[in-house]
Amino acid sequence: SKQLLIALNFHCHHYNNTYKNMAAVAPAAEPTPTPATTTGRQIPIVCPGHTRPLAELQFCSISENDSDEKQQRTFLISACHDKMPMLRDGATGDWIGTFAGHKGAVWSCRLDPAALLAGTASGDFSVQVWDAITGQSLHSFPHKHVVKTVDWSLDSKRLATGGHEGILRIFDMSQPKKEPLMFDQSSKEKVSISKCNWLDNSTVLAAGEDGNIRFWNVDETDPSKQLTNTLAVGDSIRDVELLTLSSGKRILTVAAGEKVTFFDIASGQQIKSHKMPIHFKVEGGASLHPSGKKFIAGGGRRGGSMALGAGKEGGELGSDLLVYVFDFETGKMLECHKGHHGPVRCLRYHPDGKSYATGSEDGTIRLWKTDP
């Protein structure tokens, strides 16, 4: 039965160390560094299992023992076009389980802050909520079009979703059958939502294909006061990351067009904007290191993919296969790593900053060391 399949997929309880008995992931073939741009040769850990392009990655760290915050466990969840989002150990990349049930490409996946629930958004016009320990589907929320993004509130009580409908929906987990709150991004035109992030338990950021990030107060009943702020980057937004630095400062990282732009959440002001050797029109993203001193990025070749008929004019051939590390202040390229065999679609730093994960069109996740 389907439930038996799910139980088998999650035979390893994710708080149990028996996951170590699973087959270890195979190391990647040694990559050839790009001359004059790679500071050191690095062989990433390759995490096989997916069979289609990756769409989103998220790390989630929890304290395994409430009395000792130093006992941290980190998980990595991945969304993929193969319809099968997966959960892994965030340090080793070892597979823990697969969430089986979607009938279309999965575009987004998020663990709640306690890593007890998982939310996934799919091209099958639905959002699924899963028990992250057993892998069992708990709720299915139907939508009217492709759903591209999902995110949990900080208290895990609500789930935000968005996609091609251009409507931000807020589901109450205590009343899953209740109609969600809905926020139309624009009264003039349909604005597809590419990413959403909870800023606090009342405010959700919705990044639109029109290049605007809208701040919605989802607890405000007066429609004229629900939209509290808008940040503009000018190009269709592919990726958004909200990060609290080790200094306590909250930074919003936005990948759009050919730039990675950073905003200070407290002031709402743009801090930096750096032009990239790649573009984010179709795929790609960026992630800021917890120190705030550097960031990683990956995306499409400027001028288009030659494999799809684009001309030789444009970015460096193969630039869409590379993982880049840049200096936050200057935008100078610090490192560039070769390893993926398809365009890089998603990237995230591990919360401790010692490593980062990249997902590609080649169907693999690779784990890289920040300082090899």
C-alpha cells in the first residue's frame, strides 16, 4: 500500500543514529579547477538519488537535547522535478528518507523550525504537509495552478504558499480544513510568486516575477493596510534568502536578472548589488555566508545555453556549471568550482558556515567545504 511504501521510505527515524548504517554517498570525481580563479582543488561530496533537476535546498538545524544547545543536528531537504523530495543529514549528505506522493515536479520544500513537519509545493497544483519523522502525508492543500514556493512561520503554526496564481495563501495548521487567508499580489495584473519567506509570525515576504518583494501583514484585517512595504530589484526574482548573521543583523539576499542584491531588513535599504558572470532568468540562486563576508552563486550562462542553440556571444562557456564564491563588500570572485554536469539551480550555506550545498540540473546535490 501507499502508506506502507511511505513507512519503508522512512524506516530510519531522523533522530536516530541508525542512518549511519545506510550506504555512504559516493565521492565525486576530482574536478578540474578553472585556472587563475580557483584558490584550491576541492572534491565535493556527491549526494545521488534524484533523477531530475533540483529546484530548492534548505538546511535546518535543531537542538537534539533541550538542556544542551551545543548538541546540534542539521538536516538538508531538497525539492526536485522528479516528484520525490528527500531528507538528508546536513553534514554527511546521507539519505534519511523520501516524501512519496506528489504527481508533479516539486518546486519548493521547507522543514519547520523544529524539523518535525515538512512542506512541499508542486506542479501538481498542490501543497503537501508531511510528518518529517515518519514521512506520512498529513495534509494536502489544493491550488488552482503550479505552486512554486512554501514556507513555515517561525512558530510552526502557519504555512505560506505562492505560485503562478499570484496569490499568497496562509494556511492555519490548527484548522487545516479552514479556508486560507489570501493576498492578491496586484489588482492590475497577475504577478507570479517565485519565493515567500516569513519575516516574523505576522509578516510574509512574497517575491514576484515583476521584480518586487512585497511585505504582507497577514494579521491585518483592513485590506488597505495589509501591504506594508515593497522592495524593488527591477528584474524577475529567482531566489530570496532571509538570514540572521552572527552579528544579529538580518540580511535579505536576492538573485534576479544578472545581479545579486542585498538589503538590510531593519532599515529596508539596499546595502550592495553585484553584477554576476551568470544570470538568474531561468535558474540559479545565491546564499550569504553566516559571517556576512562572502556569498555563493550559480545560475545560467549569460547569452543563453549553447546546448539550446544560443550563440557563442555571451558568458564563458560552461559558466552555468560552475559554483562561484564572491566577496560581499567588493563583489570580487574569490573561488570558482567545477563539479556539476548541468546548470546550477539552487545553493545554500550550512548554518554553521563550514560548508554549503549546491543542486543542479544534473540531478545531484554536492556538498562543498567553505575553507577546504
